[in-house]
Amino acid sequence: MSMSDQPEKESGVRKDSNSMWGGRFESAPADLMTEINASIGVDCRLWRQDIAGSKAHCRMLARQKILSAEDGAAILAGLDRVTAEIEAGHFEFRTDLEDIHMNIEGRLKDLIGDVAGKLHTARSRNDQVATDFRLWVREACQTLVTKISACRTVFATCAQAHKDTVMPGYTHLQVAQPVTLAMHLEAYAEMLSRDSSRFEDCTSRHNFSPLGACALSGTGFPTDPEWTARELGFSGAMRNSMDAVSARDFATEFLFACAQCGVHLSRLAEEIVYWSSPHVGFVRLSDSWSTGSSIMPQKKNPDAAELVRAKTGRLNGNLVQLLTVMKALPLAYNKDMQEDKTAVFESFDTLCLCLDAMAGMIESAAFDSVRMYQATADGYATATEIADWLVRELDMPFREAHHVTGRIVRLAEGNAGGEAGGRKCALDALHLAALQEIEPRITDDLYSVLDPKAALRSRGVL
Ligand code: ARG
């Protein structure tokens, strides 16, 4: 290339080269290099955290006399102007400036001139991005804790309204024993409570500031990382600079907490799909939480529940994605780690949506307590009570009582002919004489335990 072909240089840096790091480069990046390298489309979501981190860093530099008070004030005022531009929607996010950090610094330079370049003293994008991202995840955890709490309140209200609503409890999706709808919903509230504590754990375990680690080995400037840490609401500064810039377990842990919460919601979502099927009919979702079919006019589909069930796939996928990015990465920072944000942002958005949708669905659902009670009676849910009665009243060994009860159930199912005339009937429809043919010591008293409510009362549920 002849000298005349070379683009004009400005302060030693080629004009078309990157203004932040282009000094040692002969040519500008290829278009595809810019495309694969840029993260601004994703990390623009970190803008508030980036400005907060920069302000804390700038104040610390001035306090430590690394920066003059005048320069510090100019940078802080400039950052406020950048904030106002972004808030007003006037900020142009530029792909050629790669990421949110360089976009903000680039704009700061447009606004306040070369003094903007002093902000990056004793800092690297490596500790900068780790700080921004930790701040973002911390806030996301708090948002999710609030949303989970709102969802739990909906479950608790619904459970309170249905504390006497008897329904079949299942194992293997076969009717097992009577439970109440309240018990069922409270089980999910318990899961959500642990999910919430996982987000709280994640916050407290990782609430330490990487700022001050610089590129990886700290800095020769007399910085005060503990001061910036406190300024940003962290519990302290991270102890090891190499760990500070390369740790992403705060993000994988957050992704796990999201995935686990999503898995819990997906289980309830599956139950809603099942309960709302016309064959089961335990619940009718409100029209506002259902969709119709474009061809079958009779259909009312539980799409929101199905989507909560399905979106768990994304949450699980995102966890595996970031674990895979991090696997076998050598210390310290590697550009691979730029791929951490897509997963975290998507999991956060997805889980927020799922929690809100689940709360909305349950809040407006109409449970059919008659259908639920009927299904409990039809499903021989109190068979265990017969076995327990035989043990209690006749001192029969449980194994034998189990066997005797099995024969009674078979009789009721119509498989054994006899009194029920080979037709299926409920346990309490069997005549005493038929029961006594199986076990002569059975008395009338047995019928008292066949009521599902009696079973629940004996367990202290009702
Ligand atoms: N956009 C980058 C990321 O998200 C910021 C850190 C860049 N650091 C570097 N050494 N190139 O990871």
C-alpha cells in the first residue's frame, strides 16, 4: 500500500481504526471481525451499571489524587449528560465501538473532550465488565425475589380459599390418597420459597467488587478498591485480581437458580394442562389466560401453561450454554466470556414472564371442587385407610392388611364379581357381607374411614 492510500491519521491512530485500541494496528478490522466482536446489541442493557461503575471509579480516582478534582468533576458531569441522552433515547449505540463500555466512553469524549480518556486510568474493561455484570445480576436477583413473592401470595390466597377442597393426590399419575388443593398449591409455594432463597444466596455470595483488579494483576496506581466497592453497595472488594476478572460463577449460579425455578413452574404448568383437560375438568382457566383454536370452535387451550412448561427448555439451555463457555477456560479474561450476557438476560426475561403468567393464571382460575371430590372417590383414594383400619382394629400385620385391601379393591373394580355384580363401584358401595367374605372380622365401622375427608382429618389436614 502506498503512503497516499493510507487513510488520514489523527494523533497517530488511523481514522478508520478503533479509536480505543487502534494504536498498534496497521489496518482496520474486517467487517465480519467487527460483527463477531461487537456485543453492543446485547450489553447495551448494562448502561446504567456501567455509568454507576464509572462514577464510583472516577470519584475514587479524585479522592486518591490520581485525577485532579477538576477533571473528576468534568467526567462526572459528562457521565450525567450521557445518562440523560440514553434516557431520552437520543444515544446512538455504535457497533464500531464494540460494547457498552467503549460506547459510553466514546460519547463522553465527544461531550467533554480528551479529559474523558482519563477515566480509564487504573481500570480495564475486564474489571469494568465484571463489575457492571455483577451489579446487573444483583438487581435481577432482587427483581426475581419480588416476583416470586408475588406469585407465592397468589398461591397462598388460592390455597386459603381451597383449604377444604378435596382432590386426588397422585403418584405415577395414578390416584393415590386424598389431598387438598391447598396442600397441592402450598407444595409449589414451598418450592418457590427455596427458589427465592437461591437468588438471595446468589446475591450475598457474589456481592463483592471486581473493580480495581484492572486487566488481571491489579494496578500500580494507589487506588482504593474497598472504597469503590462500598460506593457500589458491594460487601467488599474481591481478594484475588485474577479471580475478579475471570469468575463467572455468579452468572452460572444465577442461571441455575432461574432454571430450577423454571423447572418448578413447569411442573405446575403441566398439572394445569392436565387438570384443564375436559376428561379431568378440575380447573377452568379464565378466558384471558386461554386461547382458542382457529379451526375447532369448541377448544379452549391452556397455551400459557404450555408455554411456561416449554420455556423451561430455554432456562435449562442457557445454564448449559454458559457452563460450556466457561469449561476449561484458562485464567484470566478470555473473549469467550463476552457470551455470558445473552444467556443471563434471556433467562431473566423468560423467568419474569413465566412467574407473572403463572400468578395470573392461578389468580383467575376456577377450580371445580365437585369434580375433584368425585375423582377422589372414584379412584379408590381411601384404600390405604382400609388397610390401616385392619391393622388398627384387627391387629393385622400391615403386609396382610395390604393384601386383604387389594382383594377389596379388586371386588370394587368389578374384576372379582361377587356382591358388586362384576361392575365397577366405589369402595363405600360394597356391601358389608361382601367385605366379610374377604375378611369376616370386618364391621360396619370400616365405612367410617372411607370418606376422603375422614382420611384428611386423621392426618390433621382438615
Ligand atoms: N465486551 C467485553 C465483554 O463483555 C468487555 C471486556 C473486553 N475485554 C477485553 N479484554 N477485550 O466481555
